[in-house]
Amino acid sequence: MLQKKDLFCMIPKVDELLKDDKLSILFEKYPRTIIVDTVRLCIEQIRQEIMELQEGKIESYKIDEDQLIHQIIQQVENVCTMNLKRVINATGVVIHTNLGRALLSEAIKEAVWDTAANYSTLEFNTETGTRGSRYAHVEDILSKLCGSEAAMVVNNNAAAVLLVLGTIAKNKEVIVSRGQLVEIGGSFRIPEVMEQSGAKLKEVGTTNKTHVADYEKAIGEETAALLKVHTSNYKILGFTQEVALSDMVLLGEKYNIPVIEDIGSGTLIDLSKYGLTKEPTVQESIAEGADVVTFSGDKLLGGPQAGIIVGKKKYIDRMKRNPLTRALRVDKLTLAALEATLRLYLDEKDALIKIPTLHMLTISPTEIEGKAKALLKKIGKLNLDDEIKILKGVSQVGGGAMPLEELPSYMIAIKPFKKSVNQVETELRKRKIPIIARISEDQLLFDCRTIKEEEFDMIIEAFAEILRT
Ligand SMILES: *Cc1c(COP(=O)(O)O)cnc(C)c1O
């Protein structure tokens, strides 16, 4: 009769395992400590399994050494690959918040890396040989593109709103329409940011309607600003009224109160020219007279995560002097990526091609169909038994921008033959380079809008491995 203590004796020893040929190759690639720790961990798991084994199962228990070695190799490779890694976005959501929002352009790779891997002029003025400002690198180009007097950049738009309110309205009142008390994914809520900034929220109007008179009635001794928030991720339809920015500006001028606009996505190009829904552009807000405008760097702008503040010099100067700015400041990688991205905007045609977010949003359905056909052709060569075809569908802008926009697109649809849709979806998601697809009506959808052509071969390799077995 085999007993548990006999099984314990059969567990391979750490030293023996480490001498195995398959494992010794790992030492060339990975740190020794990680391999040894993993071997110990896997052995400990077997010990646990044996301890929990029921009496009747002892006799048939086997330690499969090949399986154990395979497991160790897999775990070492897992531990040694980056946790934060690229994925293939087949969801068709262009600004996918969970998948990293905007993609940076290949065109700026060198500029960004050059600053990252070398000393730089981050806070050094080469003209005078004295200390410079990190904000100076992007201020001129931002002002030029937006038509503003001044500009600065912080970590993200949430930080931008916090800084603006904290600088202009600390311990004072800010008037906001009840229809604009937004919550943006990841817990950005206007009333809460307002509270953190030290400003007091003064709500006016109702959820669906706010009039100029509502703002005017609320203005008093304590009023420090009028705030307009772009309701980027929802639309109030039907019996509604919002006060135009220009009317808020007139009111602000009458009472000498600044008007702040959180424009959210902040596009610099009027995308309605390319068939998308009209979103307010930053230039329009500045031209209409907003004193301060804030927006994200990594939504429709298509740059790195950043919060951009543009507007009148007297307000921006005060923000630069606010001690909070130091806590919210951007790093050199962000600045390099932002400056390089903004430079692409100097030529609009160039921007539409080279900035991935803009390219993916403005690419024609015919072009997407071409991509889908090319991918389908490659898949055809795999001779799979699964039902695979091209489907018409819609992609989304994402990132809380243009929530109602449905962009016509083409997708590869797969009905797996040997496995369930959920099984295939999971296997795709757990790959070294995860492929994130959508499931709809018992098929897997791969939207070709957000898949790059250079990713086709990775997808083919995944299909070959997952669908064939
Ligand atoms: C997205 C958004 C924010 C938050 O911007 P982050 O860059 O994610 O911090 C704030 N306000 C509006 C209106 C937004 O759309």
C-alpha cells in the first residue's frame, strides 16, 4: 500500500531539477533567482497537492516530471515578461481607455527616445545657459495651434481642471449648469474635483435646461468663475437647452468674471469635415472668448497622457506659480511625445495620416474592407474548419468622445468549430501578445479598423495555434 510519505519521497529535488537540460537553457536567458524560486514554488505546489489528497486517491497519484518541467518553463517566462505589454485591439474602439487610449505615432519615435535616453534641455535654456522652464517647449506651439495667449501642461485633464479651479476659485464659488455635472470613467466627477480644489460648486438650472438668466441670478460677491463642462460621454436629447459659450463669455465680461471650459476630448481639427459628428474644437472655444480651456492629450488629440491648459496669460501665469503645479507636473517623456505630436498638427493632412487616432477615425470604410479582405485571404491559407467571413459592423470612437457616433466598419467574424466562442476568446486574451476581440451572437468579431496590417501575422499565428487544436 502506497502512503503519502512514499509520495513525498518521489517529489524531485530542486538540485536535480535544475540540472535538467530543458531547464538549464533558461539560465542563459533569465535571472537565476527567478528560476530557482519558480522551481521551489512548483515543487511546493505538488507537496500541497499530496497533502490534500484523499486516502483513496493515493495509489493512483503520479508525478509527471515532463509536465512539471513544462510548467516551470512557462511560469519563468511569465514572470520574466513585462506585465504592461502591447495587445492587439480588435474591438474597434479607437480611444480604448482600458487598452491605453491614444497610440503615439511611429513618426515621433526617434524624437521621444532621443530625449528619453539622453540628457536634454528639459529645464535648461541653451541661449542664456541658465535654468529654463519645462513648459516652454510646448507653450508656443500650443498657443499657435489653439490661438491662445498662453499654455501649460499637467499630468492629465483631471489635474488640469483641479489646478485651474484651485488657482482661480479657491474658497470661492464656481457656477456650473446642473446638466454638466459629469462623471467620466475612472471616477472623475465635477462636484468632487471641485471640492478637492477648494472651490465651492454653485449649481444652476436643471438637468435638461439652463438659461443665461440662471447663471446671471447666481452671480454674487463670492463668484470666481463660470464653468462650462463638455458632456463628452453622454447627450441630453429632447427638451433641452444649454447656454452657448459665447453667451457665457458676454455674461463673464459684464461682471468681470472669467469663463473656464473643460472641453474634454479637445480636438484641434474639425472632424466633421471628415464625416464625424461635430465636436467643439479648442480653437473655437478660444475664439469665442473662453478665458481658460482644458483638455486631454490622449483622447482625440492623439498624443501622450496629459492635461493641456490654454487661455489668457494672466490666468496661466498664476497657475504656473501655484505650488500644486509641482505635484501635477509632466515628465520629459510626456513633454517630448506631446511636442512631437503637436508638431505633426502644423500640417493637417500630415496629422491625419501620421497620428494613429486621427488615422483610425478618418480611414474610409472601403479601405477597412480592403484590410479585412487581406486578412481573410491570409486566414484562408490556414484551411480551418471554422466558419469565417467578413461582416459589416460599426466601430466606436471611445474615450468618452462622440458617444453616439457609429463608424461604419468591416470585421472578420468567426464561428469556432472545435471550441466554444468563450474558450477561443479566453485563449486569445491570454496569449503573450493578447488579442482582444468582441463576442456577438455566438461569434468572435475582429474589427479591422483598429487592427494594424503589421499585426496580421500575429493574428494568423494565434488562429493557427488556437483554432487547429
Ligand atoms: C476625459 C475627460 C476628463 C478627464 O480627462 P483625463 O485626461 O482622463 O484626466 C475631464 N473632463 C471631461 C469633460 C472629459 O471628457
